[in-house]
Amino acid sequence: MKSIRGILFDVDDTLYSHKQHRIPELTKYTIKKLKENGYILGMCTSRFPREFCSLPENIFDDFDLIIAGTGSIYIRDGKILHIEKINESDTQKYINYLDQQDSLYYLWTPVEGQPHFSSEPSENIKKHHLEWAKDCPTVQKWNKEALCNIVYYGANEKQTQEIIDLVGEKGLEIWGNNGHINPNNIDKAYGIKYFSKLYNLDLKEILCFGDGINDISMIKAAGMGVAVGNGKDELKKQADYICDPIENAGIYTFCVDHHLIDPIDPTIFFFDIDGTTFRNDIQASPESTISTIHALRKKGKKCCICTSRSSDEMIHLPKSFLNMFNAIIRLAGGHITIDGKDFYHEVNHDEVCQAIKYLDQNKIPYRYVTADEKSYLYNSTDVGRILRTFKIKKNVEVTDNGKIII
């Protein structure tokens, strides 16, 4: 895709997954590779700077420009480059209307000021601010300070239409009974135009990713607009492409498919045992699995087992199966063998004591493994069932207090 030089991303549910509460690893990889390949990268979000604190600290590292407040604030190298404000006469007009309706609204002042509510917000609204900005703004009336944005809450259908008539559709974002009033004609499309002028790009040379209704103007203004698969249907209708959801590596796959970045060439492969590389019903690994692992090894790839089984639970596995792997990770990381050398990671002793106390009090069967490779089972009298469950084939000793030494 040689015509693309700049790429803009929305943040929430485009880069940052609210399902996983993180930026997916393949998305991080994609951003770094795009930067290495010389693309100019921008972030265009409705968040204001005070709301950035709930995002991962390194999210901004590879971006040339941060566009915040839906096109109101421009940040480069950590410094404010430009701010768009609602003019005072428009601000007075909007606040007069909201006060007449006895509406709750929230005033976004430029970054040097303190944002505040017009009246006491509900607990749900407070919770949102605590999650996104780690604090809850004060309550006070507008005091003629400059504003970047006004957020109103709880408008009915009639009030929503009156706000549209008052503000105009440009610069107004509506979601449900709430909405953002931005400076006149300021939206994400304005943001992308500012981005293009700042870096001497033609709009046709800009690719945008988004998921929400407020991304429509940006998607339409860009040379190419992509809606992530978890996005709104209204946005998808306007997009040039629809990629997979962010949790399914949608941005990574799109960038690979359109030759913006090279695909990952992994050097290490990790495999579970049960139901993945080994079938317990036939006590063997399928031929297709064996040939795949051998093919990977032939290409110089490292192949490793990663299982929750202990050593005792692996003694019946064929040596030919285990010998295919460069390393074996047992006990979900508790015991690792690499090139014949063993490494152990112990569980926190206080946490172990707390867990065992609870299990004993409730007579719940449990197993633990010590660093000397001994396994112990407690609170179970059905030794045969336990051995079958853990696939153990060796003699055991049962003590008077019900402890089973394997």
C-alpha cells in the first residue's frame, strides 16, 4: 500500500480493548512495526488529557501526534501544540439552554484549568470519572472560563432535537441521552485535516481505524477508512474495509494483508498436552501433530511443552513424544526443564497456607508438588479415581491421616 504515509487510530475499543482491559500484544507489535517502516502515526480520541492516566503509560510512545477531545487539543512530544475552544457567545447560549432545562452538564476547560460539573452527578457518572481519570471533578457553575467541550447528560428526545437545532450536527456527538458539544465545526474530521497539514500529507495518503459513531467523520475524510469488527454498524457502512475485532488481531491482520508490515515469524512455539498435542483416548499423539512439530524443528524453530501436569503425571507419556520438544514446562510454570537443566518457581508460602487451610476445612481434595519432585494428595480416599484422574501409573503410599504419597 505505497500511497499511505500517515495512519490515525481511535483509542477506545480500537487500540485499547475494554473487554481485555489492555492493548492486545499483536496491536502493540503492529504499531511498533508501522513506526519502524516510516509511517507517521496519530491518535485521535474523544478522551481529554486528564483521562489518559487510565491507559497504559507506553501507549503514546510511538505516536507522532495525539489528538484529544475529539479534535480540540493537539499534543506533540508531550507538549500542547494547539487548542480549539468554544467561543464565549456560543458557550453562554449552550449553558443558558441547559440551565433552563435543569440539565446536568460537565465543563471541559483547556488543560491548564479544572473541569467541573454544573451540579452533583449520579454515582454512575462519578464511577466513570474515577475509572477513567482517577478522580471526580468538583461542582461549580460556569465562571466565564474558556471551554473545549460541554458534556450534557440525560436529555430526552425533545431536548436532544433542540440541542441539535441549537448547536448544529457538526461538532455535536450524541450517544443515547447524553452528548458532547464541541467547538463549532470541530470533530475528528477536523483532526485528520490538521494532521495532514502538520505533516504535509494529502488526505488520500491517510489511513484511519475506528469503531464508534464519532469516527465516521474521520473515516469519510481519510483516503482509506477501516472499521474494526467490534465497531458500530453505522460506521461499518461508511468504511472502505472492515477488519476483525481488536481482540482477534484485526488491525495486525489488516496491516499484514495490505503489506504495511511483515507478518510475525515466531521462533518459539508452545504447546499444551491434553487435547492439543496428545489424545488420551488413544494414548498417542496424532501423526499430523508429530509431522507438524518435526517440520517446525527442521526449520530451526524451538518447540516447547507447556502443561499443568507434574512429572508424576507424565511418566506414561511416550519418550518419543517428549523428545520432540526443546523444553518442558510443567505445573503451569512451576517446573521448567531446558536442555536437561531444571528450574523451579515456588508459590508464595503464606498464600499456600491460606489455600490449604481453606481446602482442609471444607474437605476438598487437593494435590501439591514439592521441589523434590514428590506429589501429595489430601482429603481423598478413592486412590484409584485420583490416579486415573491424574493419569499416574506407579505405586502409592496412604498414611493414617489420609495423605497419599505418590
